[in-house]
Amino acid sequence: MSSAWQKWLRQRFQMDQQKTLTQRDVLVFIYQQGYLYLVLIFICFVAGVNYANNLILGFCFLVSAVLCISFYVTFKQLHGLQIELHADEVGQVGSFIHLQLYVQQSVAQSRYLYIQVGSQLHKVHVHQLKHKVEIPFYPEHRGRFDYPIIQIYSIYPFGLVRAWTYFYHKHMAWIAPKAKTLLNEQPQYQQNFEQD
């Protein structure tokens, strides 16, 4: 079942070099605190109906409207963003390689995003037309290094709803072995050369 789910995600959220997030690319659902908020709405509704109290029912509809607005505002945090990826293609063991993420928007507005790449989580505030995020990686082994899948999400404004998307890209790097300098043996080589 999980392999079928991963296959579906990989097909739906493929990315080459550049992608503009449309309605099809953004997923939206209730987040952690949102479930407690739903319980609050349910309790207010039951109390308002049970006691025939219009004030409690009005409060119930007010907090329901806040939840509905949260869906829209959180969705708009990601919708319309243009994401462009650039990655270092060659690296060396023991030195950092970078994945550059360029976030562009057509109209300058504040967007509060979380970018999760592998085990790294970066909190980003985008308020310009173009914003660069550089994500470092420290390869420990030589050979092929596949950059992890990228997830971008937002829980703005109240943390009740989360909007997120994935980027299944094909960026990778070749990692060369670390060069070793033989500092202790260099003077001996120089002395041997001079004697000869």
C-alpha cells in the first residue's frame, strides 16, 4: 500500500527545474491544533442546540467561519509560487554542497513557509519578488549523492490548517574522495630530491 502511495506522489509532484504551484499542486487539510478547534465547534453547536441559545450558536458559526477563512489564507501562502531548483553537481567528501531554491512571486506579499529537505527544516519568510534559500548538505561518502525530496508547507495564520506540496526532483551530485596531503613526508621528498 505504501509503495502505491509513494508511486502516486512521485507521479503527481514531479519537478524538473522549475515549477509554478497551481491548485492541483497544493494539498490542504486540518493541522494538529485544528482537531481541537473542531471539538470546540462541535461542543458549541451541541450546547447551542441543546439549550436553544442563539448566542452560543452565533459563537459556533463565528469560530466555524474563522476555520473556513484559515483554509483559504493558508492555501494562498503556497498558491502561485514559482519554485526554481539549482544544485551543485560535483562535491568532495568533507566539504559542503548546496541546493539552491529560488522562490518567486508575481506580487510582493508576506509568505511564511517551512521547507523540509530530508532531516533539515528551514523557516522562511518571503516578502520580496524573488527569495533565495540555500540548503547545505555534508556528504560523508564518495560516489553518487541524491538530493532528498523537498516538502514545502505553511500553517499560517493560526496553525489550524496546513497547506503543503512535494517536489520529486532528479538532482544529484558526484562526490569525489577527500584529497589527503602528506605534510610529514613532503620535507623528506624535498631532501631526497636535493641530494640527488
